[in-house]
Amino acid sequence: MSTPVTIHTLSGTSRLAGVMGWPVSHSKSPRLQGYWLAQYGVDGTYMPLPVLPENFAASVKSLRDLGFAGVNVTIPYKQAVFAVCDELTDRAKRIGAVNTVTFSPDGKIQGDNTDGFGFIENLRQYVPDIDFSSGPAVVLGAGGASRAVIVSLLDENCPQIRLTNRTASRAHELAREIGDDRITVVDWPIAKTSLCDAALLVNTTSLGMVGQPALEIDLGGLAQSAIVTDIVYAPLKTNLLLGAEARGNKVVDGLGMLLHQARPGFHRWFGVDPVVTSELREFVLSPV
């Protein structure tokens, strides 16, 4: 007896979206969004869209003209897409990057950045009583992810951001660009005195990621009440999180930031506000 085959077909009114990058084969977005499309029975699809840099601007406009609802943009296009957008959200302007593009019914290309939203929602999911205004946050790293994290923390009324980076000049530059006097640049490696009263410690660097050098940090000055999070999710539990957990700190891994940042785009494109569940996490992490 033959095995029944499940066939997914698109109708003439299917909603279309995808992720643009070069390369884009590494992206977990098609797997993530595909899970939600199936879970909610949405008539739509989400596809990987590898686009050469010289074709990027024209490709965005072509997708709009072809009736796509929107796209995510990933490396190396998070800044290049600024020149293509007709409208930008305030948070996209402040973060200086776009990761979510929506094509409005009137043909306008709207750019947003949901990375900070994903960061905050990930922490709220695992620490429901978190109070971002309860004390300083220490942020390791001064790249694009750091900027999204810092802007989101400032919006949540964090009283002070202690920013540190291997290249101090980059940290000072980022602090000047954001332009908020709650940001203080401190030395790298982080001193115990800069950790002692922190309520949150965030690693936004690639240190500790598979294939990258280790993150060397002494957590001895960190209060056990502090929350420690790492935006790295490969491995899921970095040495930073393992060390913090062993000494009694609450820890939050970085996968949820990826999952939650996808929610606003899915809602805009497909009309459903999706939920991040343990089943979704397992599906995204499982081998293809």
C-alpha cells in the first residue's frame, strides 16, 4: 500500500514573502516562518531569496511589483535597504538598520527593525517579572546587534547602559551615534566593579559562538540576582550562560530573539500574530 502524500499548493490569492540575503542558505527564517504557515493554515509561502548585491535594489522593487507582501533582509543588506525604502519606522532609524520590509497596498516600501523587539520579548518570555528599569545593563560588543539591544533597553527605561567593546573607539562611536547620556563606555575586559550592581548582562558579540574564540569574562563581581543573556544560539548554551547558571544567575539563550523578531513581519504579511512555543524551538533547532 502506498504512503499518503501531503501536498501543499498555493492558490491565486496566496500571500508571498521571503528572506533576501547573499548568501541566504544559512537562514533559519524559511523553516521558522514555514512552521507558522502550516500551524495556522495560512494560504501563503515564505522562501529564501539569494540576491547578488548589484541586483538588490531592483530585486526589492520587483518583488513589490510581483505582489509580495514583504521580505526580511539579512546580511549584507540591512543598511543597503535604507535607500530603497519609502518609509522607515523610528526604531529602524535609531538602530540604523532594517530587517523587515513590508509592501503596502499603495506601493510604498516600508522598512522596520524588529531585532530589539525580539530581544525584549525573549527576555520577557523566560523572565516574566523582569523590570528593565531596576538597574544598569552591561552590554558586551558594539556591532549592529548591540545597537538594537541598546535602543530597546533605553526604550524600556533602563537607567544606565555600560557598554564595552574590544575596540574601545567603536564603543565610543556607537555611544555618540545613539546620543543618550545613559550610555557609559567602560573598559574591555569588563572589570568586576562594572558588574557589581548590574541587573542585566548581555553578550552581543560573536565570541563563544561555534567556530569563534571564547568569551573570556570573570563573573565574580556580578550579583546572583542579575540576569545573563547571550544573543548567540549556536551553541544554545554558551560558556557564558553555563558559567552564569552554575553560580545561580538566571540565564536566557539567544534563540528566542531570533524567533520573536520574526513575529511582527509574519503578522503584517500573513495576518496572524504567531506564538513562540517550545515545539517551535525544537523544530527550528532540529536538522533539516
